[in-house]
Amino acid sequence: MKRTPFYQYAADHGAKFVDFAGWEMPISYGSILEEHAQTRDSGSLFDVSHMGRIKFTGRHARKFLEHVLTRRVSDMKENTCRYALVCNERGGVKDDVLVYRFDDYWQLVVNASNRAKLMDHFAAVKGDYVVKIDDQTESTAMLAIQGPKVMEVVGKFSKEIPTLKRYAFCVKNLLILKLIVSRTGYTGEDGIEIMLGAGMANMAMKLLLKDAGSEKATIKPAGLGARDTLRLEAGMPLYGHELDEDTDPLAAGLGFAVSLDKDEHPNTPGFIGQEALKAIKAAGPSKKLIGLTFEGKRSPRQGMEVFDGEQQVGVVTSGCLSATLGHPIAMAYVAPEAAGQATLAIDLGGSRVEGAVTPLPFYKREKANG
């Protein structure tokens, strides 16, 4: 398995490791529930260096990205990010990504499990586009620092970063460190994500978060287990759960990231899957992503069947016991007509439990500045 530049830091702080898409990643440093609460109450540090980072340069870099991404990017301002999807010709999702626009190049942050697939896809559809596609994942590193007190800590070494708007980024030079810092995240909390050269990772930890491992630290390390429960509370889709190549973004409630009129703009090509998604929108999606909340402590799991009376109407995509709310929650795809019901039942294996159909997200933080 591959190891990130922060592997030794995680090992030194007692991390339990798992294989995640070929990377040896920390699942937790102790209790996932405690790490979840630490993120909601104060702040947590997540190593997300396994995420793919792909750089696009060349005369046609912008047009190529318009061709492979569902969302229009030509109107992005420099130093901003945007959520988008990569689809197949049927409108199914190959991956969901973050697009970064720099002054002279573009970058995608993609899911670790889809990086190799996307590199093959981009090579296959490159055609006559003059674009260089550079996978920088293993030469760089990435951290997510999330929580309500993160900006307070970050403000001690930068006045600029706390002023960033959501989905904006800046490039910071601290001594010999070059950091790309964006106000983004995958937990439902305020916070930042940092990209930097792999060789600078240990220095960055010493400079920026030297106290992160101490008992009274404002920001403590957390693993991918808490990251998953946090994103579920925030109603954020996860590839392989809410998204896959047989699921379209309209069914997933991601219509905001699909520009069906993209090819109507000057000098902008249509995107792969655009015609299929136009047809899906006209006909209406065949399924709809909903939230469900339950009483008790038994958590729904991916693959469990959802019922309206005696009729199966869907399937659970993600579920957990919400540490913040104190009861089980789940996301599920159901038939569109079932999405309007007040309650639906889940088969927990031998027994059915009624759940309330709940708007997403389950949890929403108080809005911070920016």
C-alpha cells in the first residue's frame, strides 16, 4: 500500500490504519465518536493526501475541462473552486470533483478510488485538445482542517486566510513553504484544505500545527471514520454510496452542478453525458435521494431495503448513528413517488423500523463569516 507524507505523524499519534483505495490511511486515533465531536465542537486535522490532484495546462485546458465536466467553469474567477462531476455518456457519475482555477492552469481534486479511472478516461477523450494532464498526487500532500475554532487558530499565522469566502483559495508562502489554502471541506463545518509539496509536509506540521497532538489542543488529528459520519450528517454524497456510474447527478440532488445549457455559451463545447442528462431531466429522474431519521440505536447500513407498506421502494446508500443528533440517520434512493411520504420503513434484517423522511442535510452549522 502507498503511504502519504503524513503517515509517520499519524503513526506517532496512535492512528489505526486501514487500506483505502490502495493507501494506508488512519481510520481513527481512538474513538470515532470523540473525533466526530471534536470536529463539531472545536477542530480536527484530517490527512486527505490520498485524494487525487490532477493539473491541466495548455492552450485548450479550459475547453477540455468544459468537455469532461458537467458544470460550466469558463466563468470562474481566478483563485476560486467549484464543485462539478465527471459523467459517462449515459449521464452516470464517474466521479465528483473540485475544480481549482489558477491564473495559468487548472487543477482537479478527485476521489482516491477514481484517480486511475479518470486518468484513463481523460486520455481516451483527449482527442485534438491541446492539453497536458499531470497527475501530481504522489508529489504533493493535502490536509483538511475542519471545525468552528479552526479560523481562530489559522488567524495566528495568517490574516488573509480567515477572510477567504467559501470556495475561494489563496497561495501562501511561509518561509520556504508554498501552501494552496482553500476554504473548503467535507464535514459540514467551517475550515480549510491545504495542498503543498510532499517534501514539505513534516515542516508544515511543525510550523502550523505543532500542538495538534496534545491533550488540550484546539485542533486534534482525526481519521476517515469520523470524516464519513460528519459528511453523512451534512448530507454530502460519497462516491460508491450515493454516486456511481449507474446513478445520475439529478437523482442525487446535484442539479446545481450540471450546466445543461453549457454548449449555448460562446466557445464552449457540450459535456460528455449532456444529452443523456437533458433526456433524464425531461422525463424526470427514476429515483430520488432522501434523508431518513430513526429512533433507537440500530443504524441502517448501505444495501438495506426501504419499504412503503409492503412494497419495496428503494435502498439505503449510507447510514450511521449520528453523534451530533443522538439518533440513527440514513440516506437512501427511493422511487420519486415515495419521496413525498412522511415515513418509510427499513428492513434491518428480520425486523422493519419506521423512519421519518427528512430534508437534507441532517445537520447545518451556524453560518460563519465568509
